[in-house]
Amino acid sequence: MSEQTTAATDPLIADYEGKIQRDNRTGFDGYVVPVELLISFVNRLKNERGYDYLSSITSVDYEQDGYFEVVYHLYRILGGESMTLKVRTGRETPQVPSLYHIFPGADLQEREVWDLMGIKFEGHPDLRRVLLWEGFYGHPLQKDWKEPYFEEEIKPFKSRWPEGEPSYAEDKNPFADNVQYPADFDPTKWRESSESRLYSSLQQAGASILESDESDKIIINLGPQHPSTHGVFRMVANIEGERIVGLKPAFGYLHRNHEKIGERNTFIQNIPFTDRLDYICSMSNNLGYVQAVEMLMGLQPPERAEYIRVIMAELTRVINHVFWIGFLLNDLGAFFTPSLYALEERELILDVFEEVSGSRMMCNYMRFGGVVRDISPEVLEKIRILVNDRLPRKLEDFERYLTNSEIIRARCEGIGILTQEEAIAYSASGPVLRASGVPYDIRRAEPYSIYDRFDFNVAYATHGDVYDRYLVRVQEVKESIKILKQAINDIPEGPYLAGKSQYQVRVPAGEAYGRIESPKGELGFYIVSNGKPNPWRYHVRAPSFINLTGLEKMCLGEKVADVVVILGSIDIVLGEVDR
Amino acid sequence: MNGWEIIRGLGVTLGHFFDTYLEDIRWKGKRYRTKEGIEGRRNASVRGAFTIQYPEEKLPVWEEFRYLPFLVYDISAEGEREIRCTACGICSKVCPPQCIWITRKKDPETGRPITKPEVFAIDVDICMNCGFCAEFCPFDAIKMDHEYEIASRSRDGNIYQLEKLLKSKDYYHSIRPNNSSREEKEKLEKEAEKLKKSESTV
Ligand code: SF4
Ligand code: SF4
């Protein structure tokens, strides 16, 4: 959190003559900015104070107070704490100015806020729904929105005990009163409009990059059912010959409104749900979430737990990157044989995960104040063998076969370039950002857990192309192995959980934005608690979702065949993108 | 670009292919469908084929492996089945997708609730295998099962009822020996302590 004593007397804020106030609710932080001053204030923060990285935009529905609050988290790319801004707007016609023209990285995030919370962003060039479809009625994160099968406001549901009566959800009539639709809705007259809006937005944006106008532009769809899209994901490309002149991602096919579910859940019930975000890296997701809640609770896990967490998080990074290398080859056309070799390493690490947590992928391993169970000396020994022998050996194999391979270099070098300025502007994070020459790693920039104790380097490269993203990931695996070696040597004996694990935790009122460097980038959890057993607001800043903002930029001018590789190089997981 | 990389790539696969046969020879035919063979293929020093040929071969699962929950019962001295569950409702409250339904038993005469479940149902279509129910049950009455081959032809019966959920303590011990021994020990210790306390107060 950003307890900035210096900023309180910052002349920049004094300039606004008391119009910009600190958020002085207990447990809250940052500044409340009037709607009309937002643009000017953000501009000055960016230009005069160096807050050049827009990490997250989200919104909270304070229903009882009658307003929505849009929350911005800004950072300096040079490192340090956040600047949190809040803008309030009435619930009747919610509208705030768009930051799109200051930070293009606001694009998808503002669309998400519009989609789920219904806040209009004035000046956003393409404010369409992003996760839901255009015909969807209502904005589900508003507190008074109820879904079909709506049972009760919050869990635990009263009907489960002591008078439980099980029934299949399908047996309930989905068209009963709980389905909302507009009063004047007539199904016979309704026409689907999202596709035409998507196509027209593409035509406007797609400026011709070829001089001549001889060849026609056509729009093609890649996906949603396509082996190269790593899930159900669609890219709508405007092409001129073989070249991309415009591209819009369309997704949400796997949307389940994780955040609404999370706000109904009690705090602890959210932990297994985070496993399902980025299902390759469930340990990291657990870590990000429990850390955010621990921030609110003021809980400090014991030493041993911190070490176990770091070990698990770094093993996850190894899994993710090795897996990614395999799938990069898949995208390059070496269908599945190389990725199956990469899966071997993953299998061995997943064995470790299964042994400690009970499940290979849906680990559900971390708890508030520690982890669910200790790791045994045998498991530690297994990890030791992996990091001292197996992983370095295999990584060397990968490097020998791939790093200088002609095919890889020919296909990846100079493809999908995102320059340094663009990467920052598009709020890219993780390996995508670092491959563009920005050595920004939250483990270093704002260390969490015990990362400040380990000796490791932040891997980065300077060209910002697909090949550099590959190099950064390979390097990162090496650094992870370095951290793992240190962690395994230093891990102390002791308790693995602070206190006793409880099924009802008391979380004091307040907000917290906990972020970690997940393998895919900056994974943030923004949580608002009102002291009740359920979070009032639960927002996930999903790295692979926000990294997609720069996809069009990377693809412009490239050939259709390379789009597949470029998408692969961002490393998306649809469980996290669609949430 | 002279195609050398393609040959090199194929070489990797070819090496893998031969490794597999060399390993097979080294194992003298014991590499497949034997316990050691399976362990040998999930080991950090494995060479060649890595895969387990399910369903002929099955990976042994770890003690902590979890799939669906089940209820544990003890056998009393009279040979009666004693359900451990007291219908306290903690598991149904903590369950994230809310797939546990419990009805408390009532005394047929007085109508007062008894601490035993009348209905205990888990919708296994909804269960997300998180293990919270087992983790937070204060009576060690619900535990996670190792059985994972539960495909069925129809959805009917996917709401598991009490009878289907009940499994003996011995079964529990057979799949989770360390956990069950530890719990038994803790129980005995607690009882001994209670005894001591009651003796000292007398
Ligand atoms: S299984 Fe355990 S937690 Fe659930 S109702 Fe029975 S005794 Fe309570
Ligand atoms: S394992 Fe989790 S989801 Fe399944 S019944 Fe238990 S608490 Fe519910």
C-alpha cells in the first residue's frame, strides 16, 4: 500500500487547492480526484512525477453510498510504491473520462469496467463490451444485479444446513423471475449487433500500411476454434494481402464472472477459485490472493511458510516457462513433439505439487498466514534433485537445440516488435515487458514475501520481438533455479502456518492491492473488505488479459502466419483472460 | 538455411526413440506394467519413454491426493456402524461451490435435533475437489478419497447420498495411513489428558 508521507505535502497536490483529497476512510489509501480534474492530474503525475505505468483500473460499487468508484493504480517503471487514484461517479449515469489517450494500456481495462460495472468512459474510441456479448442485459458487478439461479446474496447458503435438500441446478426453471431483461425487449425483433460493431471498429482502426490501394482489404477470423489460439480465443484480423492492417482480439468465451463469484464467497472460499484462473500456475495465483488478504489482516506468515511459498512460486515459474517454450515450437509448426518433451519437466514438478497439496493443477495449497501442510524432507530432496540436476540439464538441452536454431531465429527475430515506450504505455507486464528492454520485475521493484533475501538477476532483453521473449523466459528459468537453490538451502525448521487455520477469518474493513510477479506478468488482487465474512469487492488484475492490449500493435504489418507466433509469445491462458 | 535444423530436430526425436529401446533392454522386460518400472518412469533420471500406459498401468497416487470426499464410520464394540459425522454443518458452510446438503436427525419422540445426519448429500458434479470439507471438519468425519475412476453413463445418482458416501475407518487407514495414524494418536492423547484432568479434579 502506498503510505506516502512526502506526497501528502506534494506541491502538485497543493496546486489543486484542496480539490484533491486523501482518501481518509480507515484502511483506505490514495487520493480522491474529482471527475473533471482526472485527466489533468494524471497527465501531471505522468509528466512531472514519473508515474508512467498504469497498472490497473478497476471499480467498486458503493451501493449504500450511491456512487461507483473507479480505482487507478499507477506506478513508476523505475520501481517503488503505487499512486492510487479514485474517481467517484453517481450510480445513475456513471461516466468518467477515459485515460486511453494518456495510457493506451487502459483500453481493455476500461472496456472491462464498462462491461461488468457499467461505467462509461468518455473519449474511449472503441467502448464495446469485452467479456460479455453485446446483447447482454445489465452489468453484473453492480451489487443489485442478480444472475439466473440466484439463490442468496452470500455464501454460505442457508438451505444447505441444517435442512438440506439437494436438487440439480438444471431442474430449476431458468426463465423464472430472476432473469432480467429490458422492459421493451422483443425477441422477434432483436438483432445481434456485436459482430457488426466489432467489424466496423476494425475498419476504422485499420489504416493502410501499404502505399498503394490496389489490393483489397478483407477481414478474416482466426479462431475461436483454432489450435493455435491456446484455447477458445478469436482474433479478427483485417488483412491486406498477407499483411495485417488491423486486428482485434475477441474473447470471453470462457467467462464465468470470477469476480462476482468471489464477492459471494467467503474469503477462504476464494482460494480454490484462484486455482482456476491461470490453471498452469495455480500456486502463484494462491500466493497473490493470500498475500492481498494478509495485507488487510496484517498477518505475517512464519519463516518456513515464506520459504515454502517462494519454492512453490518459483517451481511454478519453471513449469510455465518450460511449457511455454514447448508451445512456442508448436506455434512454429513443430506440432506437439517438442511440447511433449517440455511436458516432461512439468510432470516431474507436478508430482511434487501433488505430493504436497493433493492435486496436480488445482493445488489450493496456501492459506492466510502460511500453507496448508508442511513439506517433508523427502519432498525437499526431490526438489533438490530437480533443481540441481534435472532442470539445469534439460534447460541446457533446450538451449542447445533451440537458441541458435536457424528456424527459430528466422521465424522469431524481428517479429512482433513492441518497443520500450509502447510496452510501458500498453501496460504490458512480465516477460513481454522485460523483453522490450524494461527490467521491471515486482520481485525487485516492490519486493514481497522474502524475495529481497535472494540473489538473482532480472532477466531482460532489448529488441522486444518474439525471439527476445524466448530469451527472457529461458533466462528467467535459470534465475528461478538460482532462487530455488538458495531457498532449499536456507529453509528453516518451524511452523508452516501462523496460528490455526480457520474457516471464518476476520478481515478488517479496508482495501488492499496485492500484486506479485506471476510467471505471466503482474498478477494483482484488489480487495475491499467491509469487515463482513465476504469481500465487498474482489478484482483480479489478470496479466495475460492486459498483455493482450498490445497484441494489435505487435501484429500490425506482420504476416498472417506470424500472428499465431506473436499471440503465443504473449503467453495467454484463457482461464485468466476470460475469468 | 540448408535444412540442417530439420535433421537436427528429427535427431532429437530419433535419440528419444532409441533411448526408449535401450532402456527397455536395460530393464530386461520389466519396464512396463511393473511397480518399479512405473516408478522408474516418473523419476528425475528417466530416459526414453516417459509415459504411463493408462489404463493398463496406473500411477500410484500420493497419500495427500484428493478427489471426492467420503464419510468415515467406526465399528463399535457391538459391531454397529458408528458414523463419525455429528451434522455440525461446518463442511457445508466452508464448501466453496456449496455442494453439501445436510439435514440433522431429529428425535422421533421429542422432535429435538440429534447430532447425527439424516441426509448427507454431495453433488459430485459441482464438487471442485478442494478438500476444505476434510480440512475443517472437527471430528475427522469427512475425508478425501483416492478413487478417481468415477465415469458413469448418466447423471442420475451423481448426488451422492449418505450410504454411498460412507466408508469404513479401515478403508480410510488403507489410503491415508500417515494421516489416520496421526489423528488416532492425537485422539488418544486428548482422551488421556481429559482423563487426567477429571482425575485431578476428583
Ligand atoms: S462431516 Fe464433519 S464438518 Fe461436516 S457436518 Fe459432519 S462432523 Fe460437521
Ligand atoms: S471437496 Fe470442496 S467442493 Fe467438494 S464437497 Fe468438499 S468442500 Fe465442497
